[in-house]
Amino acid sequence: MSHTGKCFCGAVELEVTGSPEAMGYCHCESCRSWSGGPVNAFSLWKPDAVKVKKGAEHIATFQKTPMSQRQYCAKCGGHLMANHPPLGMVDVFAATIPTLEFAPGVHVNYGETVLRIRDGLPKLKDFPAEFGGSGEMVPE
């Protein structure tokens, strides 16, 4: 199974194959600021499951922290994905791949939330322990 996504103007196209390793919501200040919204919907993929099919020359990268290499289209500014080297994962923003059935399983960095979401999903203060976080759960 594969899904194709693209930037806002369509100059960059990417393809994800298989299934994501995880899907959920990030509430950290960096993701909120980057996404322009109160929460960012993510889908995490192994790097070999993500391929740029068109427009690689238009991809620019911004790295604020060692955790995230955020990639976007230099032509339109459309957000595409974020490489997370410490995690060995690539976050392809859920909005980038519209045919992917988004099935969130967790909220991360809920300790920083500005939008309470009562959906019954686990809420982690920061990251799961296996990703270097505390693994601490917080109430909805």
C-alpha cells in the first residue's frame, strides 16, 4: 500500500509505503509554531518508507533543534515532513498525505498543550520512554 502527498503548490511530491509506525498528535510549542495550529497531526515512518518522487530540488530544511529537521517546499512554503534523527523516524505531516486514513493513537507533549482534547487517547507529558521521554501519562 502506498500514498502520495504533495506540498501546497504541487512542486514536491512524496510517497509513503506500508503503514506508519505510529500516528498521533503533538502539542509541543515547536510543532504548534511550525504548523500554525494549536496541535500537529503526525504520522511516523521508517526512513526507507518515505520517498521524494518529484521536486527534491525544491525541498528546504530548517533545523531549530537536534530532534527535528523540518522540511518544506522552498517555492510555496508548504510543509512536508520532519526527519527525527534521534528517533530514526520521519514524521510526514498527516495533512501532507490526504489519502492516509489518519488513526491517531497517542498525544505527545501534552504537558505543553493549549488545546485540551478529550478523546480517550493516552496523553503523555512529553515522549514515550523508548523515545527518550519520561513516559509519564497526564490526565485529559
